[in-house]
Amino acid sequence: GFAHLADVDLMVFQLIAEGRTNKEMAAMLFLSPSTVDTHRSRIMEKLDVHSAAEIVLYAVRKGVIR
């Protein structure tokens, strides 16, 4: 689950939970949008979630965001 995410994955997870777009995340993390997309896919696979909304819900349940 959550503890198994790499540092960049955690940052992307946090930004997705905040409602950031791939383009915004790419600019903030100095990555290409396709790299951000790879991280997003990996996060969703590791956490077994299937949408950004589920990521937000997961984040709320884990106390990452309120």
C-alpha cells in the first residue's frame, strides 16, 4: 500500500490528491507529462485504485489530506 510508494510517487500521489493536472505536476516536479503519467499508473496499480477520485478518497482515509 501507501508505505511502498517511492519518493516521487508520493509527491505525485499528494498532487493528484490536491487535484493537480498532469501538466501542473510535470511543471512542479520538473518531469515530462508522460513521466508523471507513468508515476500515476504505478501509484494506481500499487494502491489498487482506478481513478483520480479513488486516489483522493484513499488520501482522505489515510489522513494525507483533509
